[in-house]
Amino acid sequence: MNSTSNLIDYHSIRKYNDELHTYLTKAAEVLRKLAESCLHVARIYGATEVPKLFEVINQLGESYAKSATACNKLTEMVKKRSNWITRDYTDDLEELKKLVGRYNELKESCLTTNKALTGRKEALFGQESTDGWEIRKDCPHSLEKLLKNKEIAFSVMLPRETERLQKLREFYGYFCNELPKEYRRISEGKTERVREVLIDMGRICCNEFVKLRAAWENMHEYLISLDINKKTL
């Protein structure tokens, strides 16, 4: 996890959810106007005694009206989901972003510190003298051995800086272990809430699409069964 882009981008979900809400709102309004227009035309034909045409346009108007109702229901559902995303996830997402930011800082600090310390040790080892190595008095290796063995020399020179780097690495390692745990804690804590919202969304979608299908099927069946009489029309 080297950047916040690895986290689920709930801001994008909210953005597209809001766009969907806008489109559904507009669609519902257009369908409502279509329904009103059809029913208005149907009343005109009914008033002039053209009953079958009245029925056809009236059925169409009712189908559009039910489509508008379905769109309104879906719009409410989408809005509810947007509110849930904002309410339940924004704070948690910001918390995770801060953790990932801290992770990146520690990683960069480890790399930078290690590079600088390694550079210093390389320079000291190349002097062919232990001056400036800051070797501890209890060092078990002879100076001759240290000057010939780079690996051993690196392990004993600049002990204070080496210890600081080691502590930084240990903390970084601890943070690496804890970050996924924290991410799971936050994510798993929302699992039940996600399930409840999706169940509610599924129920609304199923109910409204069943009603919508029934409305258009009724109109379809009516038109098929209608015996259009040229004399009447």
C-alpha cells in the first residue's frame, strides 16, 4: 500500500452517484410530463367520442406515469446511498489516508536515512583508517580486520546512527503490520451496514421494476387484444 490511491475511492463513488441522481431526477420529470400530455390528449379524444383511441393513449399515459414513479423511487434510493457513503465513510477514509500518508513518510525516511548512512560509511571505509568511525571500546574485532572486511566494518562504525536507523526500521515494520489491521478493522466494521443498504437497494429496485414491467405489459397486451375498428377511429 504505497499511496492513498490503493484505498477505495469513495469520493468518486459519491460523485457518480450524484450524477446518477441528477439523471434520474430529470428522467422522472420528463416521464411525468409525457404522462400528463398523454392523459390530456386522451381526455380530448374521450370528449369527442373516440373511445378506443382514448384507451390507447390513456394506457400509454398511465405507463409513463408509473415509469415516472419508478424513477422517483430509484432517485430516493440513490440519494439515500449517497448520504450513507458521505456519513459512514468520509471520516474513516480520511483516517485511512492519514495512516497511509504516515506509512509513506516512514518508508521515505528509512530509505533516505539508510542511503545517507551507507554513503558516510562508504566514505569512512575508503579512508583506510578508523578515524571518525566512532567504534565502541568493547568492539571485538581488530583494527586490521576492520580495515580489510567491509561487512564487519559497516556493522561497528557509527553505532549511534546505526541504532537510530534500526529503531526507525523496527517502527516502520510495526507500522506495516498494523496498517492492514487498521484498514480491516474499519472496513469490516461497515460490512453489516453495507449489507443492509444493498438489501434495501435491491428490494426497491426489484419492486419498482416489477411494477414498471407490469404496467408496460398491460399496455402491450391491451394493444394486441384491441380490435381497432376503422369506423370508430
